[in-house]
Amino acid sequence: MANPVGEDNWLAYVEEESRHATDLEARVKVVELFKQAISSEPGSLKIWLAYCEWFWSLFADCQTSEAGWPEEEQQLGRELFSFDAALSLWSEGYEAIKYRINDSHEFWNRWVSIELAQLARTRTPVGVKRISHLFRDRLQVPHATWDDTSQMFSSFLSTYNNAAYETEFKEVTASAQEAKAAYELREPYELKLKQAGKSGDQEAQKATMKEYLGWEIFQIKKAKNPALAVALCLGLFSRVLSGIFAFDDDTWSSAAVYISDLQCQAKASQIQYPLPNLLDFMQRATSHCPWSGPLWSRYILIAEEAGWSFHNIESIKHAATSTKALDKNGMSGVLEMYAAWCGFLKRTAMDPSASEDAADVAEVGLLAALEDVDLWGKRLYKDVYQGDPSYRLQRILIQYLTEVKGEIDDARSHWNRMVEQPLLGNSYDFWLNYYLWEMMIYASRPKPRSPTPATPVGSTRIKRVPSIATSVLERAIAHGTLDWPERVMEIYLQHCNDYEQPETLHRAIDTVYKARQRVAKRREQEQAEAAAAYAAQVQQAQQQVSGLATTEDSAMQDSPSSSKRKREETPDASSQGVNKRAKNTETNGQDDAAANEQKLKRDRENTSIMVTNLPADVTQTAIRKYFREYGHINSLTVRKEADEESSSALIEFRSTEDVQSALLRDNKYFGQSQIRVKPGTGLTIFVSNYPPTADGAFLRTLFKDCGEIFSVRFPSLKYNTHRRFCYVSFRDADSAYKATQLDGKWLEGKYKLQAKYSDPTHKKNREGAVAEGREVRVTNVDPATKENDLKSVFGKYGKVTGVRIVTNLSGQNLGTAYITFETKDEAENALQLDKTKFKSHILQVDVSKETNFKPFATSKGDRGSVSSSPAPMADDDTAMADESNEPHRAGQGPSSKEIQERTMALMNIPDTVNDARVRAIVEKHGEIVKLVLRPDHQGAIVEFADAATVGKAALALEGYEIDPGRRLRTGSVRDLFKEKAELREDKIVTGGRAKGAPSTENGKAKPSNLMQPPPAIRRPPALGKAGARRGLGFVAAKKDDEKTKVNGTGHHSAAAKPAPKSNAEFKAMFLASGNGGGKSEAADATNTKADVNGTGAS
């Protein structure tokens, strides 16, 4: 079998082999496996520790007969697994991992414990000196447990060399200061890594480790001891390449570049660094990341630099092509590897010291490589494959034919064959390189010498011109689909002006003039097509708002921000709930223009763009800053590509005008990346009629063969729980097209899938009794009326197929019923019963009108022995059309207490989850009698068959993740109705609150009106005035005593006024004023004091 790859895989493999090692031969085989594992993972602490422990156990087992070894194997084992060999292996392992500053102490502590145990038995001076040297070396290496190691050394000196304790310990501590300082610099990164590891956040670990590596690589330029900085950096690379980044090709490439740079520096500065063998390193890199073309390419190049033979380098190429992962990321890895291989073949043939057959071998190899790559591409992409856009292998072959073989015509034939490929024939860069090659051929040919010394006067002098190069440019201009014809025209005119005859230049000027006219028309046509596409988007958006019965715009019709909805339903409106819903959907209101405009703004398919080739680490903030000058961004979704080298974003703008502005950024640069910006049209499909329990994972699996899915968007069920559709956006239009081919596919044998391009203008013919006009609504029905009574009365006008009476929690008739007939004509005939008397009540009969407002969904169980309760009246939940037609008769249903005991509520359910998905989750824990989905409260009400099931289900469902990031909470129905509706603000927000979000007051929905009533105006009295009119003949109204008392003591408030005076009192004051007024003033003062003290009358 092939050798394992990775630290954990090697350990698992060797452990399995060691379990079956029952004799000496098998034990030796395990040792050989450990050697292979160490060769593959030389920096793995886990493998080194397991290897040394295994070897030490073999040494211990062969010393006595207790392990059960045969005597012959025991004697031979003492020779193979000697004490010196074991200690030497521990020393070798420590040297390999000692610069892993975070965990090398695990290996060191185990090793030094063995050494100390041996010294405790022997107590030899040589042993003391050896271990002292080990401690000295260890304390000069930065590591996380330096203080613990220092304490161990102190204890060791106290025990075995107390006389030299102070001198030796002081010397070692002084020499270890550099190591301590080095660890202190790195400690912040180590703490971050430790914290991320404890939290289990692997992404945080990776991000911190990448930052750590980037910092460590540059320490060689700042460190006073470059050798220590290099050793620490290599130790860090050993940690990540045997751990978190073991299969990350970018990290392997970074390490290879680092080692290569150090080798170059070492040659220039004569400084010796502890560097690994680069060829061995590349072998490990390619075994860990066999899909990486750049790593294979570097491996071949390094082997060539090292002087490997042709057959050894060919074995690297065969190893690359033998792996099944080379095309994991498409043809890029394949082309990278083959380019390196062909470059080696070309350089081998061009080497002056090459053998005679080197050129023939190179030619055969180059042609075979071209053929292999072409077959590989066609196998991977079928007929879609068009070749390498950079034509790397062809250029190597042309250079070989030109410079080695001198076969110019063969080389030119390859250029001409590439012209026939649309990918290259439409590229100005390809034609420019072709032209430059022809000019090189022209310049390399010697100028012919004239046989005569001079040209006679009046004779024509023959001028040598690069006519083939000229024809190349003429052919390029003649290509009608060239991507940059303007540039080729400039080169063509300059070339003819520099090298050609006047008549050729004249022809070139004419040719360019006509070509520019063609290009101008082409540019105009492209602009017209772009404008037409944009106009079509706008027209499509405008048509969307005119459709009254579309399947995709029903959310806007039912939005609470629409003028059609007068106010929200309240728990106290149960007796009028049906009428209110009908009114909410019958009128259009007076703000249709504003509603239409809002719909245009929310047309995601026509106000979105797809941006690709963004930097891999791009953030939403950076994207918003980049596009903020071009329009207002409503929502933004960013996804990293599978190769992790770039990212893509789907951006929704406020309007189509913003989209047109944002499209101007196509082919512009975002930092160092040249981005592509395309309209988001043609990427989204409308999917419906899938199984009710389907979620995002189901749909991704369903369309996985079509292409990469960018996002799956379910509609909100807040105002219509009967919706079952979603929008699936793909990365490219081809994938969306493939998805539409699944339209009509049968799922689970009973659901015919609908998968069409998203078209908000598409109208769907509605079905059902209400849509077909076969249902009538009857109000003011006598409370004692039964379903059979209504059926017998209305059956005289046609065949009745269903009767449904609306009842409350106790099963009482609410006075409203729905009668379904077989045909529309029969329903219209039944209107004759309008205004007729039935059981002392005047009936009101009209045709039921369709409404999209279905704020909850009720589904019942199949159990017939258990009586289900009616829908809860606490929040105006009435019977829905999909319920059973069985009447709820008073006295036959369960009591309120029984219903309460066997009912629970689920909360924090996203308003995009339907009742079928909730039922599928809940019914695993017990039989359900009834389930009512309440997306307006982000939850559901579940009634089980018995009360015992409620507690078990509550424990099991508490914390269950129903959607990514959304965990269920359990509670009572009362708790559920305290929850508010989910508020979405990913669209335009005006007035600090998203349109359509109901205002709240005390946790309950507050009714919304077309126009808010003006607030009460409270004007304080002006200074110097008492507020109300005062004077003769005016007496202020008495205030409530309770409102003027303070703390129940009868005290007046600060704003309280003295008691009003009667006319007689005013007359007395007037008369007294003529006598000085002293007595009256004293009386007033007395009255005022009494008021303040609470003893006077107010």
C-alpha cells in the first residue's frame, strides 16, 4: 500500500502495526515504519515521542524475561535495542524538535526523566557532567516552560553538584538571557494561539498562525543572532507543516521560498544556517499537496539545479501525472507542472555539453507533453476546453524548434495552428508575440551582400523588408473579434512606417482607416446591446409591479407597510378576524406609486451584480467602500473561491441606475486584483414544488451537478405561511441554465419540480375553490347552526363539496362559515340566500375573495382517538383552509387545562422555515395532535397526544440548531406571544426602521395607520399668567382631590394655585384696598400657609 501522509495518519498506521508485533521481526518492522514516518514528518513531535517510547519499551522488555520474549530473541534484542542506542535516539529526536517553543518541553521532560533515573542508579561524575550539559543547552533554547526547566536544573545542582551551585547556576542564567528575550517577543502570538485552541476556533488559529509566520520570516533582518532567528522560524514551519497547515500548498511554498532565500544568503555571506535538504523538503511538499502544480514545478527546477539525471527528474514528472489530484483545481496545476517539465527538456537540449540524442529526446518529450495536456483538458472539460490561454508549452516548443533545430517553417506552422484557436486568435497579446517572433527571425538572418559595388544612377535598389511580420499584423487586424484591435492598428502603422515601402504604408493607412470604422460600429453595437440589456432589466422590473397575481411578488402585496393593510391583527379582534383580512386585501389604497417604486428598489435580480476575482481576504467593509461612489448597497454576500486564492461577491444595489454605474468597474483593479463585474441577471432561478421538508442542504444536493451554488434564499413566511418556493443563485449563467433543465423532474415520486429563470412578471393561474370562485362566505350565522344544517340549505342551489364553520377555543360557532360548491355557477346561484332569514338571523352571503395573508399554518395529526384543540384564540388564530372539515362542537373537545398541559411552544424559528420542516423535527419525540406555525412570533405551537411527551420533547429540542446559527428555545404559548416578528433590515431603511416592520409597543404589535394622528399639544402658560381666565365672573373648575395630593397627605403640588375667590370676596378686597388692605393681605397669607401645610381646602 502507499505510505500514509500526515502526522495523524502515520501514527494510526504504526499503532495498528505495533498491536500485531508479537515477535522480534515484527518489532523491527515497526521500528522501520517509524523511520519512514520520521523521514516523512521530521518535525512531528508526536511521531518522535511515540518512536522513542516504542524503542525504549523494546530496550526495557529485552532486559528481563517478564515480557515473555524467547531467550534467543531476548539476546538479539539486547544487541539491537541497547541503552546507548535508546539514549542516542532520544537525543536525535530532541535535536529535531527543540525549536518548537510551544510543546518541545513534552519531549524534553520525558527524556531528561530517563536520564535522571539512570543517574540516580549510577551517580557517576560522567553522568552528572552529561546532564549538566543537557540542562545548559536546553536553557539556551527559547521555550514556553523555561522557568520550570530552570527550577529542575536548580534541584539537580542541589542534589548532585551543590558545591558549584551558585557559580554554575549564575553562569547558565546569564547565558540564557537571549533565549528568554526571544520567547518574550513571541509570547503574544503563542498566547493568541493557545486561546484560539481552547475555544476550538480553527479559523482563528489559522489566521493567527499566518500572522505569526509572516512576522517570524522577517526576524532574520532584525535579530542580533540570525542563526537563532532562522532556527526558530524553521521550528515554527515544522509545527504548522505537521499540524494545522500540513495540507496547505501556500504554506509549503512559503517555506520553500524561505529556505531557498537562506541558501542564497549563505552562499553570499558564508554564514552557515541549520537548513534542511531542499530536495527532501520538496518531496514531502508534493506528497502532502499533490494537486499543487507550483510545488511540482519547483521540485523539478530544484532537481535540475542539483544536477539530477534525466531519469530521476523524469520520475518526478511521472509521480506528478500518476497522482489523481493534479487536476483538483482544474488545468492550472497540470499546465504548471508540464511547463516546468518542458522547460527542463528545452534547456537540456540547448546545453552545449548535452549528448547527441538530447535534442531528439527533447523533441519527442515536448510533442508528447503537448498531446498529453490536450487529452487531459478534453477529458476534464470535454469539448469546452480551448487550451492554455498563455500557450506556455507551445512557446517552449517554438523556441526549441527555432534555436535548437533551426526549423523555422515548423515553428511557424505551430503559430498558424494556434491562430485557429478562438481563445488565442481573439487575443491581441498572442498576435503581438507572433509578430515579435517573426521580427526576431527577420533580424537574425544576415543581410545579403550585393555582387556589384554600387547601384547605378536611375536603377531601382532592392530593399529588404519583413513582409511576413507585416502579414501577421494584417491578419490580426482582419480578425473581427480581436479583443484590443486599436493597439494592433497602432503597431501596424508604426511597423509599416519603419520597415515597409511607401505603397505598403499607403495600403496600411487605408486598411487601418477602414478597420477603425468597423471597430467603431462594433463598439456602438456593443454599447447598444448593453443599453438594450439594461433597458430590458428596467422594463422587467416595471412589469413586475403591474402583475397582481404573480407567484414571486406576493410578499409585497401582504407587506404591513402597504397601504392595503389598515392595522395589525390583535388578540381582541377574534370575532372579526376574517372580515379584517378580507378588507386588507380588497382595497388598493392611495399610495400605489410609492409602493411600485419600493418594489423596483427591492427587485434583487435586476439590481444585483456579480463581482469576481476579488482578493481572497477581502472584507465586506472594503467592498462597500469601493462601490459606495456608484450607488447605495442594500445587501452584500461574499464567498471565498474553492482555491482560496480569490473571492466573489453578489451585491444588491438600491436601483438599476446604481447597477449601471457599478458596471463601469469591470476590469478595474481592486488593490492588486483585476476584478470582473457582471450583471446579476441570468444567475438566479425560481424553484418551487419541492418536498415541503426540503431545506438549503437538500437544494444544494439537488443542483450539485449543475454548478457551484452561490446562495439559496427562502422567502419570509411572516404574511403567507403557504408559500413554498425559493431563489437559487449560481456562480455563472451556465450553471443556472443547467439547473433549469431539471424543470419537471419528479422528486420522491409525487412532486414535479419547477425550476425556471427568475421572472417576477410571470403570472401563475391560481387554483382552488377560492381562486375558481366556487366558495361563498356566510356571516351572521346562528350560533346553534351545524354543518349539516347549512349543507341542506345551500344544497338546493348546487352540489356542496365542503362546509367549514369558524369556531373559537371552546368550539363555539363564531357566526361565520365557508361553503364550497362543485362549480362557480352553483356558488353564484347561492348568492340568492343573501339577506334571507335563517333561524332568526339574517344571513349575509358573498363570494369568498382570495387573500395572500396567511400569517400562520395549522396542521393536524392523523390520530382519530385524540381530539385536537381548535387554533388558539390568544392571537386570533382561526381555522385555515387546509384543516379538516370536521366541526368543532361545544362540549366534545378537550378542556382548556388538558390542552395547556399537552401543549408547548417552540421559539427562535426563522420566518423562512415552514410547518412541514418543524413537524419533521418535532414528531420524532412524540405523536403530534396539532401544530400551528407562527412566523409572526418566530415560533410554533405544538400540541402532543399526551402531557408526558411535552417534557421529553422540551428537553430534546432545547438548543436544537434548526438553521445555521438559529437554536430553538422551548416554553409556553404565553412566552411565544411575547416574541416579536423577525425584523429584516437588508433593504432600504427609511426613518430608522425598515419599511414593513411593524412598530411595537410593550412587546405587542402596534396598529399602523395611513396617517399618524397629530400628537396632543401641551402649551405651558406664559409667565405671569395663571393659565385659565381669571377675574370677576370667572370661576375655574374644581380639580380632582386625588390628583392634587402628594404622598396621600393632601399636599398640593408646586403648580397648585390658591382657591378662587367669589365676587363677594373680591368686593371686600376692593373696599379694603381703600383702607390700606392690611387685614386682607394677612388673611390671604393665612390661607396660603394653610394650603401648603395641607390644612386648608383646595
